[in-house]
Amino acid sequence: MTYVEEEVAFANADITLAGTLTLPDAPARHPAVVLLQGSGPINRDEEAFGMRPFVIIAKFFAENGIAVLRYDSRGVGGSTGEAFQYTLSDVAGDALAAVRYLKARSDVDSARIGLCGHSQGGIVAPMCAARSEDVAFIICISGIGNTGEEMFLAQTRLIAEVDGATEDEVEDRVQSMKRIVNLVRDGAGRAELEPEIVRMVQEQKSPWSEVEEKTWSDKNLDMDGDTDRESARTTESSADSDTDDDTAAEVNCHLTLFSSLWFRSFLDHDAQPVLESVKCPALLIFGGLDRQVPQEMNREAMVGALERGNNSDYSVRTFPTANHGFQSAKTGSPSEYGTLGEGFVPGFLELMSEWILERC
């Protein structure tokens, strides 16, 4: 089946979200999916490291009879707002605005609209389903089943381990992250966070450094793709005088993230009561080599919550060799993301489309 694409926009209160609707090229009221990307300033394609995974998903789904809406996150591309200056609840509100937009279209079946979320999107999709009966189904790709703080610290440990840190270095990184979390919980701003972040970057080499700096510079500073790395190195931080340009840019990235409204809401989010309230069909997908969202702890927690909530239709699948982006990986470290090429592990796209069509 061929497909057509349409540029669209919709609103959530005073925020405008801009996106692309990919439709099967056939006259019908189609089942539809809203794609929800990971955290941070990410465009509608979930573009990073030269890859555009949401484009691949949208085209595959549309070729199989499923309409797909994907949109820029706040402060990115055609969407208004400011990156990271929102809560997870705000992101869920944006997703439900996308559902309302689709419900009003004559080429979409209003009773067959679901959400497919990756990483942060796998947190937000259950939030939406718990809030609204308009959500017919959810797919959580690398979703979490614990608190944001628990997941963040587990992620820190796993990435440090897979990147070859010694036991002492691993523990050093985890303790550094705990100190940052405690500062954030105490209401610390950039000035209070800066000394700890400078120490972390200079002495420990942050577990997120490579992937986070590239994602930040490519996606937040210049969404047109012509990254101005010199502007990335311009910082309000006094660390400039004592560090090289790359370290200063990395410190700035972390300061912006850890002092943000988003990060505070993420730390406090508890996925358990949300998942217990999800009654619609749910598909949970995990990567066996995912070091950003550890699959074992989150799979068990998510399944347990759905069962306590008496959800009668959920499915779980783990792809053993998949990393966080569902590429076929070697170690799962973020440092290898850009070396693995575009494309998903075999069966990933087919699993999702077949599961949706069975329920629609």
C-alpha cells in the first residue's frame, strides 16, 4: 500500500505543535497511532546521529494501513514553547491534544487511535491512557516501571559498567549522580549545581557525555542541522576560564538539563500507580542490551503494575540484541549508537504493526 504525507498543526492551550501526518493512500477511516519521542529537544523524526527512526516507523505503518502522526517536541522545529521548560504532565497533555486532533479528522477512525512511545514516550503513553478513554491502545518502547530517580541511577551504573569503568569508578559516578539528585530535590539552581557538575565532568567523564553532547548540539542549538559548536561552547558558567571548550560545553548541557523543570518532574514520576490505571491493550517492548532503560527491572515492574490493575490485554516482547534505539547492538553503550547504521532489529516493525491490526 502506498502512502501520502500532510503537514499539520494542532494546539494544547497556548502551545502549538507542528507535525507530519502519514496516511495510507486509500479512501477509508484508518486506525491511527501518535508517535511519542524520547526526552529533550527532539524533532518529529526523533532524529539523532543521522538517523530518523520515526520516519521509518511512520512509513512502515502507513504501508500496512495505519495512519501515523508525529510532531516536534516543544521548542523544536515548528512547535512553540521552550525545551525542558515543561513537566511530564505537560508532555502527556500535548499527546492527548494530538489524539483530539486525529479524532476530528474524517479519514481517521476515532475509536481506533493509539499511542506508540519510545523512552520518555513509553512513560507518557500510559499517563495518557490513564487519563483518557480516547486512547484505544498503547505501545511502550523502552518504557519505565519505577520512579524516574531509580531509573536514572540504574542507567548511570549500567552505562559506566559497559563502558569499562572500574568498580570504584562506577560507584564514584553513581554517588556523584546521587549528590546532583539531592541538590535538585533541595531546589538548587545552576549556580549551586555547577561545582558538582564540573567535578563530575572533569574527574569522572559523565556516562552520558558523548551521546548527550552530540544530541544537545545537533538538536537543541541548531535544528536546521548546521550545528554551531562554538555557540555550544558559549556558557554562563564560570568553568570557562578553567576548562577547555568541550568540557565547558558539556558542563553547560548538564546544567541546563539538571536545573530544568522537566528533570524535577522526571525524578518524581512514579510509573506504578499510572500503569495500574491503564485498562486499554498494551504492548511492552524492551531491548536486551538497553543500557539507558534497563529492561529487566522495568519489564518486571511494568508487568506487575498492569496485573495489579487487572489489565486483561497486555503483551511483552524483549529483543535480546537490541539497544535503546532498537538497533542490533554489540554492547548497548550509547557511545556506539552512531556506528551501527540506520534500521531496526529484525521483526521490530512487524511486531508492532501486526499487534495493532489484531486489535483494530
